[in-house]
Amino acid sequence: MAKRGDELWMWLVLVFGAGSKRLWNCADGCMDAQKLCEAAKAHELTGMNDGELDRADRITFEDAQKLIETAENDGIQVVAYGDENYPERLKELAAPPAVLFCRGDTRLMNEGSILHMVGTRQPSKYTLSLVNVMCAELAVRGFTISSGGAEGVDAKALETALGRGGRALMVCPAPLESERSCGNEELRELVAEKGLMISEYPTGYKGMMNFRRRNEVAVALSSAVIIAEAGEQSKGLDNVKQAQALGRPVMVVPPHLLYSERYFGQKELLRQGHTAIFDGEDAVRVLTECGKVEKGSYGLQGGSVKISAEPAKKQRKNTREKPVHKTEKPDYSGLGEQAKAICGLLEEHGSLLADELAEKTGLPVLEVLMYLTELELEGLAESLPGKQYRLKS
């Protein structure tokens, strides 16, 4: 039975079900697709039920190959367990996906740090504004933003990341072409073009959507989970359980209103000791402290800037004047008007707090922080102790 690895794994998916853990329940630790197929066809896998035994007799490897060809004709890549670009992080799961259907750049599953954003489909204006600023900041720092792609927080996170030239990953609980819970068509096309969409379900799959399984896969791929908004009974809190099982940090956006029920899930998570974050820099610090990223990476400067409290000593005038060399002024031509305005204020005042910049520009402080992060990454500005900012000399 000399078959390609993707054909073998696809056959096993057809027998045991897409997105199902049944294959691994019966595999008893065996990860060899060839041996699993042979044992299933011989009815020698322990625990196979009548339906699985029947499908093992009826389904052929040609059926599996046709499904792969159909996917490829639709512009979908099939990545099977054991393939070179199969995500190593998914192998931490007790029941990793046997096959992934992908549209976009499959390298994103293994490259860099992925932050999984979780929130309601009907977020408050506060949450949407914060998600917009935070995801923009994280995207320009080089993180991949992940979500399930549903309307609300999920969609906003992906749209913002892509809008800032960043990377986006959509993990779907249904086939990639489905509108049932994979975002609108425009968003799906945008993510497929500039990021990556993945699913365990082949084109035409009509079965039930397994959101818990989707969460499990999304969290396994991520370096950490960020809870943007969640009520006390929010289904999104399942992502926290998955993160705890896999040892992924959980970061929580503080509630806007302490007594609003829409934020009760976040309140409880904070009571349990999960870390509150107020901006992208906080997220980077948490990831640095728990060893998920290296210190100094992702736009975070290692250590703090030392400011001397002593006035500079006066120099004795030399009778012979030394020629004065004019310092070349930084080039701000590539910046937007708001970023240029912030640079002008920093040039005028030397250093300012983000709140002071917000007051002088009339911009929301979260938007000011986003521009400051961009200026830091461009090497034009730097943060000082006490949350002050100045232009780099």
C-alpha cells in the first residue's frame, strides 16, 4: 500500500471524521499513517465503531486523492500530519489535526509569535477602539494576529492587523468557503491574500461546527491569548481553558465599566490572577517575562534609558572657536500628518507624556500611543522612564 502521506491521512480523516478525535482515541499512540490505515482496513484498530468499520471498507484511497485534488483546484493547500510545514505547535495536542486545509501563506503557522485575540460578536465602542489600537501596535511590532474571523472583535482584530501591513491568521470551525462562522467574503479573501486561513474541514462539509475544537487548534498555534471582552457566560472563555491546558499565557484587557455585565468574564479572570494589559508594550513584556519572546525583540527596548539628575558641567570657553557641525534633521517625509504633528511637539518640548500629546493634538490617547509605537519602530522616538517620550537624537 505505497501511498503518499497526504493520501493516507486524508483517508483516515474520511473514515474517522473531520475535526474528530476518534482517530487518536483508536490509534493508541501510533503516529504512523501507513500502519494506521492497514490496521483500520483489517479491522484491527481497538475501539472502532460500526460506522468507522463500514467506512473503512467502503472508502478508497482514490476517494482521498480526489478530495485532495478538489481542494487544490480550489486554491486550497492540504497540509497533513508529518508534512514538512505541518505546525510543530499542534503536535503538543493529544489529538492534533490529521489534515489542515489552508489558503494563504502556510509559513505563518510556524513563523514568529502568534497572538490569539478573543472577544464578543457585539463589542462595545470602547472594546473596538482598544482592539483597533492594540492590534495595530502589535502588528507593526511584527506579531501575527489570530482569531476565528467572526463578526465583532474577531473581524476587527484581523482587519486592523492587515490594514497596518501586518500578518493575520484565521482559524475556522467550518470549511474555508463557509460563511457560517468564517467572516464575510471580503474578509476571507483579504486574509487568504495577505495572511492565512486554516480549517480541518474539507470543501462541502455539512456537519456541525465544533467551536471548542477550533479554539483548541487556535490556542495551540498561539504564543498567548488576549481576552478583549467577555461576559460571565461567554463561550470565548473556553479559550482560557485551552490556554491553561497548553501552558499559554492569558492576558486580559481591563473592563471599561466595572459594573457592566458585558465585562464580568474579564473581571473574574483578573480575580483569578491573569495579567491585565493596557497596550501592546504590556503584551510584549508579559511574553518576555514568560520566555515566549526574547528580550529586545518585537520593538521592545531591553532595559531603561538612564537620565542624569545632575546639570551638565559648564565647559571653559576656548579662545579658539571650534567649527560647529549642524546635526542632520530626521526625515519625516514618509510619515502621516498626525505622526508628523507628534514629532513636531516632541521637537518643541523635548519630552512629553502620552496624555500631554493627546491633549495637544486632540487625538485619543490610545491613538497617540499607536503613533508613538510606530515612531519607536522607525527609530525616530524612544520611551523614557515615567511613560514619557522624546525624539531620538
